[in-house]
Amino acid sequence: MNFLQWLGERAFHVLASWGRGAVFFVELVKAVPAAFTRFGLVIAQIHAIGNRSLVIILASGLAVGFVLALQLYNTLTNFGAAESLGLVVNLSLVRELGPVVTALLFAGRAGTSLTAEIGLMKAGEQISAMELMAIDPRKRVLAPRFLAGVISMPLLAGLFSAVGILGAWVVAVGLIGIDAGNFWAIQQSGVDVWRDVANGVIKSMVFGVICTAVALYQGYETEATPEGVAYATTRTVVTASLGVLAMDFILTALMFSTP
């Protein structure tokens, strides 16, 4: 009975947490229109969230492009399809690796930053002070950051994919010796803008919603202590990463399972 009691308490705790998260997300979405009236705050957050994540995104994209070109060339050569290297690299980055890896890096860098920032504001009673002055913190603090995260993610994912393709070109043409014209031509003929690129952008936008909403929720609901803020940042990375991977499977099944 003790085990059943513990199991019931854990299930109730998880369901209550999901319910609070759902209510928080609905209220956050309702507050988003107010962010457009103060778009300067959104621009500042895009700089803080996106621009400061640019270095790790570009470096990771370049490294992924290098590795993809080497690994895929060895595999495609066994099937006599080495000329398809550019197409396979492009589709891998645009459809899958670009949005997913960018979202995981975004959760680790920008997500933890947002959680710590909101958590410290709560610990310093800045959130409570806003509420006492009849200022809705969701409209003034959370909504601009949420909108900035949703805007930044597709841009970062696009840069990740572009730099990854450039890195694959350097390895394929400069080191392996594949014809440069063939490398680009097969991408132009094999990549569809709406089916491949647009679906990748949709993926990255959804991942931006997940990562930013989770980061803001964990920061807003954290205990107003240093230990609470530390645990909240850890929960942000774990929860956002699992959410991204689960949603990636669902979106991939919906977008690419049928011809």
C-alpha cells in the first residue's frame, strides 16, 4: 500500500504540474499581442537570446557539416552514389539536424539563461513588485522573451543548416575532390522549397515555442532561493530537450511519412 500511495502521489504531482504548465502557456499566449506594442523589448531580447547564441550555433553547424560529409561519403561510395553527397547533406541538415540540434543547443544556452534570469527576478521580488504596481509581468517580462525566442529559433536553425552545408562543401570539394558543380546542382534539383525547407522552418518554430515556454515556466514557477533557481535551470534543459525530441518524431511522421 505504501508503494501504491507513493505511485499515486507521484502521478498526481505530474498531472498537477502539467496542468499548471498548460494554464501558464495559455496565459502566456494571451499576453503575446501586448508584446507587439513594445516591440523594442522584443528586439532587445532577440539580441540577448539569438545574437549571443550565434557563436555556438555557427561553430556546431560547421563541425556537423564536416562530419556529415566525411561519414556520408564513406557510406555512399559503397553504393556508387557518391555524387549524391550534396543532396543527402542538404536534406539531413534542412529537414532534421538543423532544427533539432539548434533547439538542443538553444535549450542549453538561451533556455537556461532565461530560466535563471526570471528566477532571479522572482528571488529578488521584482515580479512581486510589478504585481503590486498593477503591472502584469506576463505582458511586460515574459511575452517579449517568448516572442523573441520563437523568432530567433528559425533564424538560428537556418544559419546552422547554411553553415553546415558550407562546411560539407569544404570537405567534399576541397578534401575529397567531388566536383563543385555537381555538389550544388544536385541540391538545386533535389531539394523542394515547400516540402523540405518550409517544413524545417515549421519544425524550428515549434521547437522555439517549446524551449522558450519551458524556460519561462521553470523560471516563473521556481522557488525564490538560489537552490530553486539551480534546479529550475536543470529542469529546463531536461524538459525542453525531451519535448523537442518527442515533438520531432511527431512532426516528422506528419510531414514526411507520406509522399
